[in-house]
Amino acid sequence: MNTESVAVFETGEQIVDFCGPNDKNLKTIEGLLRAPIYTRGNELVVRIEDPVYRQQARLFIKELLLHLEDGNPIDPELIQALYSQIKNGFEPEALRENFISIPQGYAKVYPRSMNQALFLKGLESHELSFAVGPAGTGKTYLAIAHALSLVLSKKKRKLLLTRPVVEAGESLGFLPGDLGQKLNPYLKPLYDAMDALVPPEVVARLEENRIIEIAPLAYMRGRSLKNCYIILDEAQNTTREQMKMFLTRLGEDSQAVITGDITQIDLPKKNNSGLIHASRVLKDIPEIQFSYFSQRDVVRSQIVKKIIYAYDRYYKSAEGAGEL
């Protein structure tokens, strides 16, 4: 079996960053290539007999090193996403070129799948974007990253976070605190994304200066939002009327991202979901971006991807058998 050096590292730090903790990245690469890969001194060596497959592996490793040079940390999720791109004939550069840079040196956010890359690219040219897909596909995280990049660079004056409050056995009115404190638990996923991107004191300062605002969807009626970035999360739980009301709030120079998972609708009648209805009514408007994610785009963890796939397969099977 042929042994070939596919990369030469310049520093020991590069080797550590590439291989990952306990060689976790190397093991992921080895599993995908189904061939031994290891370091020998400052070289990365792969043992692949087929010359065509070996060339594909070389391209794969080269792209990973380019990500590392660009400051994009290598992890198993990136490795698997990039391998999938190359294997399916897509341009791997898309995962490097379509990224979000949060100003003041806080973070760079790179896509982890082609659908994520297309979503980020669309955010640059659309005032209104829908991101629809299962949990763990990065919908909310990417929307928050893009919003922070515009707000912190003062291209948008305010970030407004909203979602429908669908009560599940506990009334919002009985929760302690003012309106913001009552709604905060519902918006925790958005705050988790912000905390992962910028220090907590930055978020606190933006809230104190009213640059970040939270509001229940019901309180949006009658408002006209100018020069704002608005994120409507959990949009699958909006009614048709709520969705129309929200969409007509967008004012001059505003941008909105609507995220949701149509497999997790909590409304009494699932067919009344404003997200499903809007995707049908607005699909032919070219100024509106619709991005659809699947279990292949899950980046939260491999076990989450497998859980989503298992549920999807079960429901399709049960529906076909008339058991639902």
C-alpha cells in the first residue's frame, strides 16, 4: 500500500491544532477516508493505494489546512462537512468564503454545511430570510452572529428578539418579574448564541443602552421597525395571523430572519402554523430567501443528527402504515 506525505506543518502548534485533543480530528479524518493517517515528524502521512482517491484525500487535507490558516478552528463537524462537500462534487471554498466577521475582534463564524453557506450568502442580499429545519442545524446561531456583526458595526441601530409565547401548562403572567424577565426564559437559546459569540458584558451593555430589545410577538402589533435587525425565533408556533402581522412590521432599512422547525409545532392545530403558511404564500417572491435545512446540516453533535434521523424515519414509516 502506498504511503504519501500529504502535508507539511511549519510549527508544532499547527500540528496540535490540526490533530485536535487526543488526536480526535485525526481519528475523524481516518474514519472518513477509511485509511491510516498519522504524523511523521512535521509531515502528515496517509496510506491509500488508489491514486485517484489519494488525490481526493490530498485536496481534502489542503482545504482543512486553509481553514486553519484563515483562523477557522478544525473540529469533527467541520471535517465531516468539508468531506461531504468534496465527496458530492461541491466547491469546498464555499465553507471558507461565506463567513461572518463580528467586529471588535470577537469572532469569525464559518458555515459547517453547504446549506449554511448558502444561507449566509443570502443574508447579504435579502431583507427577509426564512430558515427552516430541525434542531441543531445552526439556524438561530447564524442569525444571531449576522445580527451582531451589523449591530456592533452600527449598520443597524437595534437588534430586536421576539418569539410567540405558546404556553404549556404555565401562564406567562404568573412568572415573576417584569415583561423582559418573564420573556427571558423563552429566549434563552438566543442568549446562549450571543454568549457564545461575544462576552456577557457586551450583551449586558447593549441591553442597557436598549440596542438589544426583547418583545413578545403579541406586542409587535402597531409598531413600525426602522433600521432594525429582527429575529423571530420558534416561528413554527406563530398563527397565520401573527405571521402576517409580524411581516408587515418591517420598516425602512430593516432586516428580518425568521427561524423555525416545522416538526416541533406546539399549536393545537398544526396546519394553522404561520411558518408553513408563509412558506407557501411567499415562495415566489424573489426578494425573500427561503433556506431549508435537514438532518445532514446538524452540527450540534453526531448523536443529535442520529436522533433526528431516527425520528424522521419513524414518522415517515408510521405515516405510511396509517398509524399516526
